[in-house]
Amino acid sequence: MDWKRKENQRLIEALLIIKNADQAKRFLRDLMTEKEIDEFAKRLKTAEMLSNKISYSNIEKETGFSSTTVARVSKWLNDGTGGYKEIIKNMHHNNSTKIRK
């Protein structure tokens, strides 16, 4: 992945300026098809389930993903850049904070 490419830098910049859930929804819907959004959401769900030690077979049933896709998400979760783990941790912390309020 070439993060130095101007287009990639602009995408990161766009993601960083999103201020709320409504703005995120509108941007994602304009950027991607509904199917692409669903696919990315299911990948994140798969990473969360893997983090919670849910079995591949249960993940496959829940998401409709093949074992190959679950394995691919697992590879990136465990051997990637740490992005999944960091986001999942932050989402968990964010949800815990919201629950306490």
C-alpha cells in the first residue's frame, strides 16, 4: 500500500475530519455501494468476533463469510499493522464510556 500517493493521503484526510455518525454515514454512502459498506462492516464484525475467540464456524454462520474470508481477516487481525486491534479496543472503550453516561 502506497500511503504517499496523494489520493490515499486525501482519503485519510477525509476520514479524519468526520465529526459525527451522521456525517460518517453520508460520506460512506457517497463513497461506496451499499454492498461494499456491508462487506466492510462484516469484516469488522468478523475481527471483533475473532478477538472474542468465537469459532470460525460460528463466524461463518453469523456473517455468511467463507472460511477463506474469515482466515484472511484473522491473518490481518493477528499479523497486520495492528489497525483492527486498535480500533476494536477504542470502540470497546468508547462503548463502555457511553454506557456509563
